[in-house]
Amino acid sequence: MAKAAILTECDKLAAAGVTFVAAHFDGSGDEGATEDVRCYDSDVYAHDESEPVEHDASHMQDHFDAFVPSGYQDGCGGFGDVVLDVKARKITVERNDRFEDYTTTTYEI
């Protein structure tokens, strides 16, 4: 249902010059937050590199929130984006999980 609701907006978004719509999420330590849905008119979408344009997509927030992966904020946490490619009419979710790592060195004395 959320996917269909998002995809029905593509014609209106394209007419307004919007190429991508995205919601960024980030969290750790069992707490996380999803940013407001934002619109972009760039050739590609990159969270830290793309500048949003003025277009109100707040009515789509709940639909984007439905695709934010469950548990991304657990432990060391994670971050990512739910992205609508308006022209391709494709929704993708990119999730990056943080983790702790260690190395072991053993030597004889």
C-alpha cells in the first residue's frame, strides 16, 4: 500500500521538476530518527551531497517511514536512505550497519 501511494505521486513530482524524493534515517544505542522527506532535482541522489529543493512532500512521510528497516538503530546502529527515483518509478532502501571490530595479536615472550 505504501509503495503504491508513493508511486502515484511520480507524475506530479516530475511536473514540478523533482527527480528524487528521500528520507534519511540514522541511529544507534537503541535510538534512531528518520528525517523529513525531502525532494531533489539532481541527476543523482547522495544524502550528504545533494541539496533539497522547495517542494512539500510531507504528505508522503508515513509512506516513506514504512520502508525504514526495523532494528537499524540497535547496538552500534545504522543509517541509510529510502529513495524514490521519480523518472524510473523505483523505490530503493540503502541500509548501512555500524559494527565494532577488533584485532588480536599473539606473540611469545
